[in-house]
Amino acid sequence: MSKVPELFGSMVFNESVMKERLPKDVFKALKSTITEGTALDPTVANIVANAMKDWAISMGATHYTHWFQPMTGITAEKHDSFITPGAEGAVIMEFSGKELIKGEPDASSFPSGGLRATFEARGYTAWDPTSYAFIKDHTLCIPTAFCSYTGQILDKKTPLLRSMEAISKQACRVLRLFGKDCKHVTTTVGPEQEYFLINKSDYAKRPDLILTGRTLFGAPAPKGQEMDDHYFGSIRPRVKAFMAELDEELWKLGIYSKTEHNEVAPCQHEMAPIFETTNIAVDHNQLTMEVMKRVADRHGFVCLLHEKPFEGINGSGKHNNWSISTDRGENLLEPGNTPSSNAQFLLFLTAVIKAVDEYQDLLRLSAASAGNDHRLGAHEAPPAVVSMYIGDELGAVVDAMVSGKTYHAAEKTHMDIGVSALPNIPKDTSDRNRTSPFAFTGNKFEFRMPGSTFNVACTNTILNTAVAEELRQFADELEQAENFEQALSELIIREIKAHKRIIFNGNGYDDAWLVEAKKRGLSNLASTPDALPHYTDKKNLQLFTRHGVYTPVEVGSREEILLEEYAKTLRIEALTMLDMLRKLILPACAKFSRDLAEGVALKKQIGVDAPAEVEMVRRVTDKTAALSAAQDVLAHKVEAAKDVLTEAFAVAPGGVGARKLSRYYRDEVLPAMKEARKLADELENLVSKEYWPFPTYSDILFYV
Ligand code: ADP
Ligand code: MG
């Protein structure tokens, strides 16, 4: 491997390349576009485009693409080559400022939730200069936002950028009250990515993995994760080689891949990057997932990003570490060393507490999908109830403030605290709470609900906007105050008292917590069809419109797209199950019992009884009949979904119809799938291995 510093960012049109390749004044203009969002002059854009093209060609690129994040959750690209006809039948390589700034992919095949009729298929992509262009597969990729011609947003990135503006504006207002001249505040994100690596040869034999990303059948292996021997265990050489190449590929793309380790489940691993500005972190996480899949392929592996590829062992999540910092690099969620800096910290902390309490439904639905429904509340990931962990030390400070009592710090300083006499807030020394959905981890929050396949743009759009709203309310109130310190103290105490119910430092996996959470009035949106309809609750529409993040129509379209995605996912899973049952599992069971029966008959001819085999034939035959019946039930439910669909949309097109359809899949199709799986898994344990038509959990998870 060449030296890491040289390798790092070598495929990125980053600041040092810009500096080297652009005239000074153009570089300056571009820099102010990047940092302050000033519009770029067309002549400047032309020069930038040309420099980008020359650089890309020198790195072996032949094509360019606007790289965007439609509502499918994955990234999209359409490649154009740089070639333009030149004189005498030759070509020249060209790329204009116009092509850099704006693209026009045919938008008709991307989900829009009724926003854009297919006949008005046009949408356009607009360059996001804050995220560097990069080269992937001989193609210059330009990060962009994606909108319809009527201006409605069709992607996940535009609202994210808007939410970052919103929180910046409100946080700057608050900071001004503390006498700070701050022009810009950004949120930062470090998304930890979990994944599984399995053998390509096993994958190729499992239609369920190929078509749905998860196993729809599979009896548990005799061994699971109970020995805790995988987590942080030594990494097998083949996986190690994969990780080394993954790091190298990510570093080339300027992604700070930092930590790689084994996770709890067999074959499960994690990569944690160093945090970055939110929109860039989101772009980089999307790229990371893509690169993981590709590098895995080169090592004879398949990388599974599904939230629950295997039943009975842990699934995969994506921990969204989030904080806010100023243009001077001050982390606003870092407790300070003086009472006044701690007062500022406590105000931002209060804003987050209030935001999480008031918008718990939005945070929950930002992690809702068919795949993630298998994880949340399954004692391996946080429950579907959103709560916050702030640690013992900070908890004690907060308790003392609201109760007006004396604060007993760990190092035995006792003090009465008002904002003017805040103690040094000690860093939490207690164990981190791994079961909390939203945990304070010293200088940032870790939101642990999102699933491993998620584009975390949505989660961060919601988080940024919700906190922006609380900061707006605080700024409105405090800007009017005559005595700032007193008003600040009153506000913090009042708001913490009002939203204390969201703080829970105990074990989130404990069933008793669900009872307690209900008493506290916290919402428990157990499944995706329960969660998503809250997108369009009045308070949530108000939130998004007030901060210019989404229009109500855009929120409605998102709800509809995601509910439909849920129904479609379950439909594909059910159809895949039926296919596997008919073509693989039932025939295998029939053949096994028939061969056994033939053996029994042969033995009988020579006067030998075979009672054990007779019993096996009986058991397998009976269970096969039950499975066949379960298959019929499932087939019927899937077929009937068509009528539910027609009826639901006839009565109520759009969101309401999608709600009904998603509930039908959850309540009717999912249980029928579970029943069929249960019987098939029992049969797997009755049928001889040589007859079983695809690799089992033991084969996949322990023989890699
Ligand atoms: P762990 O939770 O495993 O102990 P760390 O505390 O090192 O790990 O960080 C976990 C993730 O949080 C990393 O991706 C890291 O970059 C990210 N992180 C650290 N500080 C911040 C911050 N200020 N804003 C956003 N993410 C952060
Ligand atoms: Mg973590």
C-alpha cells in the first residue's frame, strides 16, 4: 500500500486540488460559495468545470455524472461521456459550467409519491458545491440535489441542506445572546455502519438473500452468539484483507474510515468513520455502503446491509452520532469549564431534550422500515419507544436544577446551583448505556434506531429541524428578557421540568420500561405502519413549513412513498417465500420422505421392520402437508392484497390508501409468512442435509 497521506483523497476534487488547478480569484469565489453559499458566477462555473474535467481526465476518467439521492434510499447516477465531436472526425473532451451546475435526468421512474405526474417527467439536479466531486469507476461524480421542475423536492439531500440552514440560523441567534459573533453553525455526524460478510457461493444458492437481502427461511444453528466470542474477537485473515482494501478504497475517496471491528453476531462487522459535516457525512455513508459491496465481491464475499439478514442473531444498525459546532470549531454539546460556558451547554442540551420529547414520533419514523421492524424492540436494538440517556453525572445536575436541591458531584463538591453558579460538569464515568435509543456520550448524542441500510439524511433532517425549532423558541424568549441570566435560568428549569419524562437512564431492553414509558405518556409506535402516518401530524407539518424544510405536500408524498415501500417489500418477500416453497422446499421434503418410504418397503421385502424410518416418513409427510396448507394461506393473502389495494385507493388515493395497504401487509401477510417459515424450519431439522435445497445457517455463518 502506498503511503496513507498520499492515498487519502486522491480521487477527490478537494481544496488542495482546487487551489492547485484554479486561478486565485476563481478559487476564492468557489470557496465563498462553499462556505457561505454565495451564488457562483457563470464564467467562474465554466472555469471550475474545465479544471474539474482536466483533473478527472488526468485521473483516467472518461465520463461524468450528477450523483444524487432519490427517495429510493440509494444513490442514482446517469453517466455522460465528456466527448464532443471535433474537427475531421476527431473528438474533444468538454465539460461546461452549465453541465456542472445543472443536470436533467429523466425523473419519471423515481418515486415521487404523487408529486410529479409521469407525463411531466422532468426533474433537475443541482450541484451541491459543499460536497466535493470525486472519481468512481472512471466517472467524475458531482454531488447534487434533485428537484422537480415545479420546485418540489424529489430527494433526500435538499431537505437535509435546508435543515442545516435552519439550525444554523437559530443557533447563531442563541449564541449572540451569549455575546458570541457567530456566522455559521453546522451539525456533525459520524455514522457507525454495521454489516455482514458471507460467502458468495452460499449467497448464490439462496433466492431469498438475492431477492430480498435477508433469509426468509433457516432453522437456528446449534451455536449462535451466546458465547460472545465474535464481538471484538480477532479478525479472520480473509475478512482482514477485505477491511484493508475497504479502508484503502474509502481513503481514496476522502472518507475517514477509522475503526473496524467484529460485531456481536457471527460474520457481523462494523466500520466507524471520523465525523464530518452532516451532508458530507451522509454522502460518504452512501458511498461507503456501495464500496463495501464492491470490495466484498472482490474477496469472494457478499456484504449484507439488511437490518435482519438472519433470525435469532443480532441484526445491523447504523448509529447516528450527532453534534453541533460553530464556525470556530466550538462543539456546542461539550460541557465547558466555567459556569457561563456550562450555562450555554445546558441551554443547547435543553433544546435537544425538548426536541426529542416533542418530536419523538418523527425520530421514530425516521428509522421505520420493513427491515428495521425486525430489530427495534427485539432486545438487540433499542425499543420502539424513544427516550434519552444523559448519564448519571449530568442527570444529577439536571435533577438538582429542577428540584432546587443541592448538587453532590462525584468529587464531593456540594453546591446550590443556579445558572450563575454552575459547577464543572464532570465527564460521565459510568458505563455507557447501550440500550438507549438516544444517548449522550460526553460531547455528542448517539441515535441508535436507524437501520443499517438507511440513508441517514432523513434522520438528520428531522433532528436538525426539531432542534432548530426549540432554539428559535428559546431565542425569541431570551431576546426579550431584561435580566438574561435570570431568564435563562428560569427557561432551562422550566423546560427540563416539562420534558423530563423523555429521560430514562435504565435498561431500555427491559419490558418493565415499556410499562413505565406508557405511564409517562411516551409514544410507542411498534411498527412502520404505526409510525409513518405521524409524518403528516399537524404539529409536524407546522415544524417543517416554519423552517422551510418541506411543504405539507412534500411531507405527504414522503409518507406515501415510504408506506408503499413497506408494502412492496413485504410483497416481494412473500412472493419469494412462495417461490422457494414450491420449487425448492416442498419438493425436497417430498423426495426425502419418498426415498425413505422406498427404503422401508425394500427392507420389508427381506423381512426387516424399520419402525424408526416409518416414524420419520410419517413426521415428514404430516409436516409437509401442514406446510403446503400454510403456503396456500400465504398465497391467498398475497393474492387478496390486490383487492385491498384497489379498494383502498378507490376510497382514498394517496397517503390514506397507502396506510390501509401497509396495515394489511402487517396484519395479514406477515403472520402468514411467519407460520410458513416456522413449519419449513421444523422440516429443515427433520430432513437429511443432503436433501436440503440451500445452505443452512450453520453453513453460512460458521463455515466462512
Ligand atoms: P464509541 O461510541 O464506539 O465509543 P467514539 O466515541 O469514538 O466511539 O465515536 C463514535 C462515533 O462518533 C465516531 O464515528 C465518531 O467520529 C463520532 N463522533 C465523535 N465526535 C463527534 C461529534 N462531535 N459529532 C458527531 N460525531 C462524532
Ligand atoms: Mg456506537
